[in-house]
Amino acid sequence: MERAQGGEGDAILTNKLRKEYGSLVAVNDLDLKIGKGTLYGMIGPNGSGKTTTIKMLVGLLRATSGNAFVLGERTPIKDNIARIGYMPQDMAIYTELSVHENLELFAELYSMDKEVFAKREENLLRVIDLVDRKNSLVSQLSGGMRHRVSLACALIHNPDVMFLDEPTVGVDPELRVGFWKYFSELKSSGKTVILTTHYMDEAVRCDLVGMMRLGELIGEGTPKQLMELTRTQDLESAFMSLSKKVPA
Amino acid sequence: MRLNRVLAVAKKNLRSLKHDRRTVGFLVMMPLLMITIFGYTFGGNVKNVDVYIVNLDQAPQGESISVAIIENLQSRDTLHIGRIYTTSDGIAPATEKVKDADIWAVIVFPENFTSDVARASGGNGSQPAMIGVTIDGTNPNIVSSISNELLTAVRAVLGQRALLSPIIVIPDLVYGKDARFIDFFAPGVMGLAAMMVTFMLSIISFVHERGASTLDRLLSTPVTEGEIVAGYALAFGLVGLIQSCVIITAAILLFNVMIVGNVLLALLVIFILGVGNQGLGFLLSAIAKNEFQAIQFLPLILFPSILLSGVFWPIEAVPTLLRPVSYFIPLTYAVEGMRSVMIRGWSVDGIWLQLLILTAFAIAMLVLSTYGLKRRR
């Protein structure tokens, strides 16, 4: 197992991570360093490279150059793969299976003990507010409900590092508040959460925010630091301000 | 490779099918329909073929061999003798009926037929006795049925009268005694149904899996590419097996199909074929961008298999130029293996080559599918 030079305390470390599709540079020499127990928000418009970065970290895409380490193991990770959870942007759950069957599938792929799974499932169904829809087919659920099932599938095995691509899309405001409370609880218990979001107002709840544009990290810091740096009142204005400084 | 993860993937695929009642109905009804339609269409012998007879034979009624042959023909139902013309009617009106396609054939017994037969069978005739048949040759099956029926009747009548035939061929059947055409093609239909369904299920499921990003999600878990491929193979191989059981049960109940050997060995052949074909579907799913493109592969795989693999007619009937293609089609070996088990009653010793080739095909497909998935990362 190859170790990062960046120290054991880092959940994520990237060195000049780059992804090219022909002449298009989707991620441009990205340097990231995210400590364990951090709630990290990656914000930016469509095509800014957020999803590509997450896919490279999860091991679904090979980097064109540079390298990345997750929990000290170079990607694509093998030894630590059971310690990460991934929720893709486009739901990616089996609509022809029930909520329970989806959760059970992922639990079995992570070789979870049946009793541990039962408790974990009960807890997660409460978090995503779908206890009474446990045996419903996913195809019979609304878009928002499906999104919640997708989140539960990523968390079923209680991973140490979670990559959540747009976890709050399609979730009603009340439940979204519940989600953020849950993310904070995860962080408090030492878990690392890396999420992408379009809702910049939500990102203020993160410990650290990375602003991406055209494959580059144009700003990184706590929400307060980013607003102070740009002398703005909210993260959206901060993003617009930083975007102007970096030519397209 | 962890068995629990292979089983998890297989269970997922089988559960998906379980919730989709229409697909389950299709999987059961399709093979049932196939064997029933094929069985009733091709399984029965040709019956009630409309023919006329012109009997010009002048021999007295009690001695006439032509009358005996006609009576023999009438005692069975292959030919339906609509009219029997005599000397006063002549041949022409009956021949016109064939030209108008009102009847299939006219059988003509010449004037001295009985005396010619007597002379020829005594070894004194310079020429054999002849029966003329004016026949509509548009359907080779009908032509062959009329000829066979006539020969059967002639042999039976000559035998009854202890008249000698110059040459008698006595076939001593080593295998397939009393085998009918349906016994020949039932194993082929089993293979064909299993091949079609496993290929179709696999290619469509996997194209969907790629399109819906569930594959990405699976690959972000500890499950390996090999385990995904094995899980798919297990699930769809089982589906092929269940289908074969449906076909074989229907074939026995409806058509009393011949099974001399071990039926489990025949099912093993089907299972290996199913695994190989789902692997092929898996592999080709990488080229298809959506379900619509995936389904386009079906005729490409299906037609050569139906026409060249010996399902409905022997490989020997395939033109020499195309015959090498037959030997590249896995279904050829599956059909040959199953026939050897079901009709010849052979065991593993007799079909080891077919088992070996099918197993090699299945392994190659699974390995290539796994490699294809690994390359995707």
C-alpha cells in the first residue's frame, strides 16, 4: 500500500490531480488537503469539475496526471474501499427493487453482519424519513424520496469518508435541515464528509469550502474566511467575486 | 473472489426479475410458446395431401396389384385420394388439376402394371414395372411425403404377395429407434430459447446498469469486476436453466419427447450455454449506448444460430461454404451435446468435447467481460 507524503491525519490529499478529455481539461492540477473529521463542501457551477474530482477520488476515473490519496492509500483504493461511501449525482439505485432490498444489497457487498445491518437500516430509514416505505419499490417513490434512498445506500456501512455528490437535490427544505444536522453529527463522530452542492447558502454549514470553476480551485477556506477575503456577505457573492479574479 | 458478494449480485438480478411480473411471464411463456408452436408445426407428420389416382391397370379386380396399393394408401391418412380415374377418363383431366394447383399429385398405374410387376419380380422382365407420378414440386416436404408413402404401400403389397423386390435396404437403427422429427428438434429449441433469453436479459440489464450509473456505484464498493460478472452469470444461467425445465416438461407432456439419457446432463449443457451467452451479452453491452441499440444485436446473434447450428436441420445440410461458421457458433455444440444425451442416451464420456468447447466459450466470455469492466475504470 502506497502512503501519502501528507501525513496520516489527512482523509484526502491530492497533488496536481488532473483529468483531461481530449483537449478539455476537466480538472486542472488540483491540490486538496482535507483532514479527518471535516465537513468539506465543494461548490461551483455545472462543468466546474466537482463530480470528476469525486469520481477520481472514489476510483471510478483514472487521473491523467498527478495523484490522490484517500485515508493514506493512493487511488484507486483497494484496502480502504470499505471505509468510503459514495453517493453519485444521478441517484444510481435499483428502481425495480424495494428500499430494503437496495439497502440489503449494499450491506451484503460490504459483508455487513445481519444484525448490525438491521440496526443501521432502522436508524438510516429514520434519518431519511422513509420508515413506512421500507418495503416499497423504489419505482413507486417520488424523486426526492429516491434521492434519500440513494443517500442511505452510501451510508449503510457506516463509512469513515463519505463522498456525496449533490445529496440535498430534490429534498424538501425541512428534511434538508435534518440532513445537515445529520452531516454535522457524522463529523462530530470523526467521520469525513465531502459533498458537492449547488445551494451556496447551504455551504456555510461546512467547516471548509472549496470553490471550483472550470476545473480549478479558485478559493478555499472556512465560509467566514472566504467572505472576509472577498468582503462579501454570502458565499454566492464570494464565489462571483473570486470568479472575476480568475480569467476564463 | 468472495462468494457472498457474487451471491449478492446474483440475488439482486433475480429479485429485479421477481418484481417485474411481465418479464417473468415472458420468460416462462416464451419458451412454452416456442416449443408448442414448433412442436405442432413441425412435429406432426404430413397428413391429408390431396392426390388423384389414374388406374389404367387391366388386371382383374382380385389379382390387381394397383388396386391393392390404392387400398393400402387409403388405409392411412398421409394421402387423401380425392378421385380414382380409370381408362375411360384418361390421364389429362387429372393432370390439369395438378397444373391448376387443386391437388398436389396424380399417381398413374399403367395398363400392364400387374403383369409388369409379376414379370420383374420373377426376374424375367427386361424393364421394371413403373408408377408415374405427376407432382407439384413447390413444396419439397410434400414431394418427399408422397414418394415415401407410395414406396411404403408398394413394399407392403409386394410383401403380402410374396413377390420379390430386387433390392431391400434394412436399416438397423443404433440410436433413435422410433424417433420423430420433434425428438430431433426439441433439444435445439431448448438451446435456442436459453441462448436468446440469457443474451437478451444480460445485454439489456447491463446497458441499463451502465446508463443508470448503478455500475459506478457497485464499483465504488468492495465488489470486484469478476464478482459482478460471476453474479450476473449465476443469475441468468439459472434463468436459462429454469426455462429449459419449462420446455422439457412441456415437450414431454405435450409431445412425449424422447429422453433416453440423463436429463440433468442435458440441463448442465444448457446452463453452460446460458452462462456463455450472458457473458456475450455482457461484452456487447459495452458497445451499445442504450437498450434500443442493445436489442439490435439480437437478430445478429439469433439468425446465424437458428440457421447454421443444426437446430432444425443437420449441419450437413448447411452449404459447404458456410459450414465453418457453424463450428464457431456455441449453440451448435450445445444442440449436438443435448441430442446425444436425449436421443443417443450418452453420458459425459460421449459429449466431453461439446462440454469442453462450451465451457471454454463460457470462461472466455466471463474473462473478457471482466477485462472489459476493468478497462472501463
